[in-house]
Amino acid sequence: MGNLFARKPIEKLMAEAQEVGEHSLKRSLGPWNLIALGIGGIIGAGLFVRTAAAIADRAGPSVVLAFIVAGVGCTFAGLCYAEFASMIPVAGSAYTYSYATMGEFVAWIIGWDLILEYAVAASTVSIAWSEYANRVLEWFGMRIPYQWSHSPFEHDAAGLHGMINIPAVFILLVLTLLLIRGTKESAFINGLIVILKVSIVLLFIGIGWQFINPVNHTPMIPTPTTYTTPQGITHAYGGILGILGAAGVVFFAYIGFDAVSTAAQEARNPKRDMPIGILGSLAFCTILYVLFSYVLSGVATVEDFRSAGREASVAYAITKYMPGYEWLSKLVTVAILAGFSSVILVMLLGQSRVFFSMSRDGLVPRIFADVHPRFRTPYKSNMLFFVFTGLFAAFVPADVSGEMTSIGTLFAFILVCLGVWIMRVRRPDLERGFRVPAAPLVATLGIIVCGAMIYGLGWTNWVRLIVWLLIGFIFYFGYGKSHSRINEPPPEMPEGIKLSK
């Protein structure tokens, strides 16, 4: 039982970070690549789809405040991620940080939780990609039949049930193959997509501002009540609980900046560049989100978001309330489709890197750490995760998977905030490229805000998280604990590495 909470030595982590050769990942990312990865992971389904869901079901125009609450929680967590990434520049993100601070069992929990975050996020966004792909096809008089573009648990107004979501599986396959080809190539494609989608979001904000109807923002915080969705699910609407619940929902829009930390072992100068990538992308996207949600909630009414399909909300608002700008509606649809692609790319990247680290620690089979001899990417891990995410995307509805992702991410952020505080006490001597200002206060506030958003998501999501963790315990005690390499000596430290000031 002692090994359950055995911590991985920092010296061993630092040696792994400096490892070179055919079994290591290729260092090819600079600061702008990392910022673009963060923006690519952040701006996507959460902005365009979850915003509409938060307005309709929980917050109305106070969704703007929900984005600020979520942004504040992310800032606290982002600062903690930045310190860890500059101190321990190893693939694995929160999993690796937890292994060094709270021991193997907690590390397993957070690693298993990150699988939920990245895998389900990739699946959720691919489902949204499928919806928008159909909208684009409709411009040319084509459409993928309902049963081939929806899960078996969904049905249309006529009672026609879905069978499998083929477009969602298709985009997952294409992006998995791109990741196998190389991280640098993937980052280049992601950069082009980021430029396109940010430009169009700014265009919507700039043009849409003049169409804001002040009546739609009155009152900014609706009177507390409840709202029952067409699926029969009742949510707290308006007031503080509505804002907190909406913050938990739109929090999905922020996941992505933490995926930057999973690429630490592929950054050229991680101590300097990782904090720039994490905090730069987070700050930029928070400002963009607040402006976007203010304009969107001011242009259309709450009833519009309840009657229009979530996937069509932005285009619907433009078409109905912004006459003469139908071209912008189509442009936004193209931007959303491209943006979803970059989010999926970043989520799949983060997912495979977490399992790469877990595999090297012996907690999951060695196959997840196999590196392609030419491309230097964890190609087998990418392929296996394509199967996992593809099954999710093909057969699970988006609403369920979206909120599962939010609660999984919030849980990871709480442990990262706690880990920074622990490392300040246990290893104050370690060299840190970035230090969290007022660390105990920031870490505590991060834990409180993220915990409040978990509370706002409701008991059904708590149960889903607990069930997922129980499944993880079965895997850990059945395989991981007996194959752990925690007691193996660290690899030889490359000459010249400094572990402390």
C-alpha cells in the first residue's frame, strides 16, 4: 500500500525531459506554435455551440458573467499549469505533475480523468463538426441522411432514429493520420486554421455590435427560476445558480489551454515558452469569449436559442437579425467547421501524450509509448485512441459527453492548483521558469472557483465522473500497480542539467 502514494522523483522526470534519440519525441515547437495550439484547442465547439446551450438552458444574457467566472477559474489554474510546465517540462500535463507531488495513485486518477477530458472532448467536437458539415453540404443540395450522421440515442421530429455518426468518425481519422505524420506539420495546419477562425469571430463581433438590442440584455441577470429542456432535463435558470451552472457548461469552451502543457516535451525551450503558450492563449481567448457572448446574447433572444438547433445558433442569429449579412452567416459556418477541426487536433494530441507518459511509467501497456521510427510520434497510441474516440463519436449524444468533459477538466484543474502549493512547500529549491504570484492564495482560489463550477453542473455529472473513476480503479489495481516502474532507478542524467538554483 505504501507504493500507492510513492512520488516520482523530480530527478527522474528531468532526465526524461532531456532524453534524446529514436525513442523520444521530437522538439519542434516554438512560442507562437504553442500559443496557436492553445487558441486552436480553446476556440471551437464551446464558443459556438455551448454558448447557445448556456443562454437557452441556464443563464440568458448573464452568460457573459458565466464566461468571466469560468475565465477567472481558468486563470488561477493556468498560472499553476504555467509554473509546473516551466519546472517539469515533460509530456503528460497534470498527470505528470500529480505523480511528482501527490503520488502514483493520485497520478493514476488524474491520468484516467485526462483521458475522459481529451477523448470525450475530441468526440464531442467531432459530433458538432458533423452537424456543420451537413450545413455546408446543404448549400450544394446534398445532405448526409439523419440515420448516418446521428447516434442511436437521437431522433428527429418525425421519430427517425440515428444509427451511426459517420462524418464524426471521418474527421477523427483524418486528423489522427495528420498527427501520426508529425507534430510540426500538425502545428502548421493548426496555425492556418487559427488565423481563419479568429478573423471571422472578430468580424462577427465587429459587425454584430451594431445589431445588439438592449432589450435582450434586460435584465442582465434573469430572475431565478427553472427551465426544462425538450429532453426533459430541468436546470436552474437565472440568478447565481444559473450563472454557476452556465459557467460549468461554457467551461468546456476553455479546455485546450491545458493541452499545451502536454506538448512540453516537444517544445524547443519549454521553461520559457510553455508559460507564454498557456497564459497567452488563455488571455486572448477570454477577452474574445466575453465580447462574443455579449454580442450573440444581445442580437438574438433567449427564445431564439431555445427554438433553433444549438449547432445553428450563430448562423440563425445572423440570418434573422442581421439583414444583408447572409454572407457572414456562411462565412461563420466555414470558420466553425475549420475551428472544430483544430480543437479535435489539439485534443487528440494531448490525449496521446498523456498515455505516452503513463506508458513509460508502466501504468498502461508499453504499446502506448512506441514512437514511430521516422516521424517520432506515438503513432500506435494515436491509432488506438482513434478507435476509442470514434466509438464515442459514432454512438454517444453530444450533450452527455460535453458536460462529462467539463467536470473531468475541472477536477484536473483542482489537483494542479493543489500540486503547485505542495511543491512550493516540499521543493522550494527547484528552478522555476515562471512563478505563480501569491501562490497559496491563487491556488486556493482556483480550487474554490473550480469546485463551485463542479457543484453547478449537478449530481448527474458527479455520478458519471465517479463511475468513470471506479472503472479506472479496476484498470489500476488489475494492471497498473503491478507493472509500475516507480521503484526503478532514474535514467542517467545528461551532463549539464541543473535541478535547482
